[in-house]
Amino acid sequence: MTEAPTIVVFDSGLGGLTVFREVARARPDARFVYVADDAGFPYGNMPEEALITRIVHVIGKAIDRHAPDLVVVACNTASTLALTELRARFKVPFVGTVPAIKPACAQSQTKRIAVLGTQATVGREYTRALIREFAAGCEVTLVGSPRLATFAEAELAGQPVADSDIKSEIAGCFVEADGRRTDTVVLACTHYPLLLERFRAVAPWPVAWLDPAPAIARRVADLLRDVPADAAPPPPRIVFTSGQAPSPILARALAKYGF
């Protein structure tokens, strides 16, 4: 029997589940190992050099243990900070997650978009370089949230967050000036699609919420197009760097993703 490709999906926590879901649809035959660096979550509180060292160490350990055919870095902060170092250190192909500024500007009718990410992601030069390269003719508002990723993890663990708290975190995305409103919001953190229905419910007007996961899945499928499929893949595995077992509520949430 042909051996299925092995794909490691890495995130600081559980936001990468939104990416895993799309990649699993693109390669349902693959062997998946999801690595959640919950011992380091949230990444926004860590100095950059220490964070790069941590990301390289955790992913390197996963590569040694699981020998993947491909690694998906399903975390904007880790991708914008450590992809260059990872690709220099390891031979395995990496697919990163970066703010979808180019497609957002291409689809915007009002040419006014917002990028909603962690404070680390929106403050990084990588993001500003994407704006300079791809956002010509488009007004871009950068909105850094210190709390949304934690809110997403809380919701998965069965601890609902108040509408008012979510509304205050996304309020900066909605700009109306010169007769033009924001019509597209880039979700520049993989945790945020977990809160998408909440965003839609509290938004002051309808916008397109741009989730990068489908594009990541297409890239993975393209890179693995020559790797044969296996009709009987094993169930996905999830590894928490803390070593702690998920609570019963979280375990039920993970079961919806096949874990």
C-alpha cells in the first residue's frame, strides 16, 4: 500500500485548526500531526529573538519525531518572524501564513480594507512591506488586538466571551471616510476565523472577512501533487507542548475536527 504523506501543522495554540480543516479537505489521505505550542501561548508576550528560538526548537523537534513531507506554519506571528530561519535550517518544505493583503485589495470595491491581527503581526515590518508592495491605490487600516486569540481559545474551552468585548477588539477595522467604508477585513491570525460568526454578529456593517486557510490548502495540495494518495489514512494526532490533556469540553471541540 502506498504510504500517505505526513503533514505537520503548527500553531501557538488552536487557531491553526482553521487551517488544518482546509488542508485536510485538500489532502484527506494525509497523515496529520497538529502541534499546539500551548506552553508558549500567547506569543505576543515574548521577545522576538526568544520567540524565533522557541519556534525553531519546537518545529525542529516535530520534524525529528514525525519526519513530515511538509510543515504548515499555521500562525501569522510565527510565519512573519521565523519562516526564513526555518527554511534555512530544515530541508522539508514549509507553507506559511501571512496577511492576505494582495487578494484583499484586489477584491475590495471601496479600496478601503483593514488588517486584523495580533499586535505583533500588524506591527512587524513584514506586514508593512506587504502593504507597500500590494496595496497601491488601497487604504489599509492596521488593527492589532491584544485579546482576540485568547478569546478564541476560551470559546473552544467552553468559556464564552461577551459581545461587547469582541466588538471593542474589532471596532478599529470599521472606517468610514471620504464617502468610503471598509468593505474587506483580512483575518491576519488563524485564531480569528474561530470567532467569525461572533464578528459578523457585532460588526457595524457587513464586510468580507478574508480567511487565508483555503489559499494555504491550495498551496499544500500543489506542493504535494506528486505524492501518491492513500485511501486509508490514520486519524490525525494532536500534540500539546505543555503535555497537558485537554479538558472534557475542549476534547469535545477537538473531536469536531477529527481528533
